[in-house]
Amino acid sequence: MIFDEAQGNTLTQQEYQTHEQRSNGVGAGLASSRLHNKLFHQVSMIAAALGEVIKNKGLVAADDDLPSLVANLTEIIGDDNTIQAHLIDPMPHRFTDESTTYKYGLRAENGIVIFRYEVME
């Protein structure tokens, strides 16, 4: 769920970018409720989006089980080994056009991006 979803008492993005308490931190005295509402709104928006991604993959996004949440996020985005394998593979992506499957990737040569592909057998 998103905090202050209607954004009724929240700073605008412009106000947030220039707010003194955002850039310097909250000092002695009263903290800005509108600033903190913006913070909570942003954090809850990202959390809600991650939860939806996890749910859409048929997994559980419970906030009372950190190890399961980390495992489910890792399953979706991959662990470090998965990411490293992707970076090493010159053609890590796949697509199918009717009955033919291709693998493809990008590389740079002399500052020019090259699209590479080949038919998978």
C-alpha cells in the first residue's frame, strides 16, 4: 500500500528538490510533515512496486519474512552469479520468430554499438 496515495499533504517534486531539510537533514525544532510525507510516499511507492513485481511472478511479498523476501527478489532479478554470467555471455538474450529461435547481444567496437545475433540450433 502506498503512503499518502492522494498526496494531499506532500511536497511537490520541485519543492522536495529544493527543501532545506531534505538537503541538510532535520535540525532542532519541528520537522516538516509535508517533507516526511513525501519521503514515506516515495519509499512506499518503491516497496509497493517491488511487491507487485514479486506477486506478478506468483511469489509472496510478505513484510514479516526478510529471508523469503530476499530469496523472491533474487529469483526475479538474479543473484550476482546470474548477473556475472549475463555480462560474460556475448549473446545472453533469446527471442523466437515463429519457429526459429535466435540469440543476440550487443558489443562496442571503436565506439560503435554492434548488434549481434545468430540462429540457435
